[in-house]
Amino acid sequence: MDRNYLPLIILVILVLIGGFFAWSHVRNLEQKIGDLGDQVGTLQTQAQDAEARAKKAEERAEQQKLRAEDAEDRAGVAESQTGVAEQVAAAERQRAEEAKREKEAETAARQEAETAREEARKKAEDEQKKAEDAALDAKLAELDARDAKKEAERLKQQREEALNRLQKTLATIADTRRDALGLVMNLGDSIEFDFDKDELRPANREILSRIAGVLMTAEGFTIQVFGHTDDVGTEEYNLELSERRAKAVHDYLVEAGIDPEIISMKGFGKSQPLVEGTDDAARQKNRRVEIAVIQISGEMPLFPVVDDEKN
């Protein structure tokens, strides 16, 4: 082979090799371009699908927007209705509270009424019982009053009889008269005091002993001794003298056995003369001591009422 063709052959070989590689590369490129075309188609399809989906999404978004606006409108209406509902609910709660208070007040009123009725019933029962007790007490009191009246009449009769017996007995010793409260013994004729004196004479003591013996047997009586003077001297002096004379008789009766708890004394001075006059006989009668035997009835009087006509 001609060496002049060798470079050409090499060149051809190189060209062929290069063509092969170029063709192979082109084939690869075409393959890639085909693949890219397929990818582009796929991408276009995907893009179209995406666009469609986007459009649908936009439509859905628009629908969602419309629904959102509608929901917002409904929410506004609902909010408005909620406000009204809250107002209605508040009014209902207030009415419920008022109804509750009214019910509680009604319950309390019923309880108070029931309590008042119960108290009234008990009070009526108490009043009825009191009335029954009062009627019973009145009946018993009426019976007691009848019994007491009978007993009082019996006691009065007994005292009257005892007083009469006592008067008869004492009248044998000294002048004795009946008084509104009992008996009064005038010892002026039996017991005489010397002028301006208060000493008892021996004869006076004997008479007083007899009187004491009678009085000690009496029951239901108190004894009071009264002293009197004539008109000679001042009132103050005669009052003091009458008290001394009453005390002399009082002390002797106590010594003779009369209970000191039932005997008392009082002086009247010259304020209650037995007889009028200033002669010796009148003055002698006025210088006297009286013994009162008084029936016990209620509180014991300090001294009997003096009848001026009798004195």
C-alpha cells in the first residue's frame, strides 16, 4: 500500500470513527430529545392537568369564597340572632329569677301562714284550756266560797257565842260593854288611881288577877289597854300619865300570864273623858283604865273606835 494514502486512510478511519461517535451521539441526543419530548408531553399533559386542576381549584376557591361569604353572612345573621337570643335568654333568666323569687316568697308566705295557723291553733287550744280551767276554777271557787261562807258564818256564830260568854264572865268583875270590835271593860269603878299617880293598889291587883285568869282562857282575841286622865294638867303631861297608867295595867297582866304577843297599850290623856264635869266625882271616873278584848278579823287594829256617846 502506498504510504501516501495512509494518512488519508487514517483520516477516513478517524472520520468514520468520528462519524460513528457523532451518529451514536446524535442517536443518543435524539433518544434524549425523544425522551425530553415525551417528558415535555407528559409535562404538558401534567401542566394541562395542573391547569385544569388549578382552574377547578380556582372554581372551588371561588365557591369556597362564595360559601365563606355566605357563611360570613350567615355568621353575621347568626351573631345578630345570637345577640337577640342572648337578650331573650337574659330576659328569660331575669323572668326565671323573678319567678324563683316569687316562688320562694310564696313558699315563705305559705310557711308563715302555716306557722301562723299553727300558732293560732295552739293559742286557741290554750285559750280554750284556760277558759275550761277558769270555768273549773270558778266552779271550785263558787263551791269554796259557799263553804267559806258557811265556815265564816259558823266561826262568826262561834265567836259571837264566845264573846257573849266572855262578856257575861267579865261583867261579874267590872263594867263590860259590847263594842264594834269586841268588848270594852271600864275599870274606873274597880281600879282607881290616886290623883297624879300610876301605882296599882293591892285591891286593883286582885281584880286584875281575876281578869287575867278569864282572858287566858279566851282564844281568837287580842287585848289592848287604854289609859285616861281627868282634865287637870296639860295635854302633854296627861298623855304621858295615861300611858304610865296603861303600862301599869299592861305589865301586871303580862306578869299574871297573858301572852305579851297579844296585848298592847295606848294612852289618850284627857282627850276622851267618860263623863263631863270638873268636880271630884267626875274627875275620879275619868281617871280610868279600859281593857278592850278585840276579835281577830284581818289585820289587828291599834285601838278600838271610841263611841263618844258611850264614853
